[in-house]
Amino acid sequence: MPTLRSNSQGSAGPLPTAIARAAIAVCRDALHWRDDLRAIFLAAGVQRSHYDRYDLPELSKAKIARAILDDLGTLGSTGHSAQRKVVEELCQMNRPHADAPDQRAGTEALAELKREATAARMLVNPEHAATDARKAAEKRRVQAIAERRLILGELHTEFIALVHQANGQSVQGRGYDFEKILARLFKAHDLDYRPSYRTDREQIDGSFHFRGFTYLVEARWRAAQPDLGDLLDFKGKVDAKLDSTRGVFISMAGFDPDVLDYFVRNSRGSRNNIIMFTGQDISQLFEGNVGLVDALTKKVDAAEQEGVALCEL
């Protein structure tokens, strides 16, 4: 199938509704990481501040794409050109992202977009387009790495400031600030993170998805280490959810080895589904010594393969 890109003959006026609809479907079904969507729109010339206006946890990839494409349609020739550049970037995909949950829907969405773009005469030489696609992909990769480094540097500065201010803050205020920078840390590593939320019965400090499981987060920045009751209370929250739910307990003060050993030994009769992060672990993440995905992988592997709740990074 030929690769597609906007050309001068197909660049007048706003993006046709059918192509816009097909592009949004590709963003929804063929992409997986939100950062891929971001990179595509930035590469198309969308200002970072404009994109960030819609990059909100409650908005899906499709809603973000629809909102920005609609905005671009009101910006005259510059916006119309950016719309077509977005279509160009999407049409350079040969298949859905490997982690896209519905590969069939992603494949159909890509085919439909290419059919609509072909009808709109946005076809270019496949060899040239392939070269451009490789260059664009490399540009996005380098840009994503640079942006992640910048964000991690900012988060490290904020984390150090929070450490130094710890004695002057209330436990509640410090915990709230800690939850906020944790959410940004996850986002910087392409992990969708739901910030702190409350249900009718309980408070959850955050949640995220990793390797097919939902992880509830308990984030504590207190002088005292969690006692057995704290661990059991959190495990109760996790166990009350579906079997695909696990937990991450973060204690900046660390864990009492005896308490942790007792907790693990007495959890054998139920699901052993909690992994632990200490303050030292968290410091390494914010310092950039260990990537978040690598850290989670190591701890989850240790828990799955060896039954270890607290694995040192």
C-alpha cells in the first residue's frame, strides 16, 4: 500500500470532515502511548503550550486529537497545513502500535484514513515517504528523550526541595506535594497515572496500569515506618478489587523488616499482591539512576518469581 502525505494540491482549506474523523479513529485505535500522540502533533507544528492545554488525564487520545484538530481548523492556512501534517504523520504508520489493545480496529482505522487521504489526492512517492517516515520517527525519538530528560531534571529539583522543606511542612501538605510529583514522574515515563481520588468508602493515592495489571498506590512520607495495620489496611483495599488489581506501597521512611516479614508470611493464604518502594528507591528514580519502568519490572519480577515484596533496586 502506498504511503500518504499532504501535497500542494491537497493543502487548500480545512481538513475534510471524513479525513478528520478517520484521523481521530487512528489516534484512538492504532496508537497506544499518549506520548506518541503528543509527538505526532508537535512534529506537525502544534505549539507545545497548545497541546498541553488538552493533555489532561480525563481526556482520551481521541478527545485530545479531536479538540486540537478542531482548533487548527480555525487558524487559517497555518492551521490547515498543520492538520494535513498530522494526517501525513499518521499515514506513515504501516500497522497499529504493538501494544494497541485492539489490533484489528487499529488496522481498519489506518486503512480507512489512507483511503480517505487517497481520495483527497494526498499521495506521494512511497520511497520518498518511507525515507521521510524514518527521519520523522528518529526526530520524534530524539525529541521524546530530550523532553523526558528535561522533565526528570525539573522533578529532581522539586523532589530535593521537598526533602529540604520536609521539617517545615505538615504531614498532609508534604504528602499532597509528593503525590503530585509522583503523578508527573509516571507521565514522564509514558505510564498513564490516575492522581489521588476518593470513592464513597476510601481514599486512593493514585493508580496506574503496568503489564496487564492495575496497581493502586499508597504513598506515605511520614517519619514513622508503616505498622502491620497500615499494610493490612492497604492490602484490604487492593483485595476488594478485581483479581487483576495489585498494589504499590511507597514508604519514604522504609519498612520495619520484622513487620514486613510478618506481613508477607501471613499473606500466603491470600493473594500476595503488594510490592514496596522505600525512600531510597524513590530517590534513585528522581535522580535518574534507575528508570521507572525498569524499577517496576525488577520489583514485579522478584514478587512474581520469588515472592519478594521488597526488592532493592
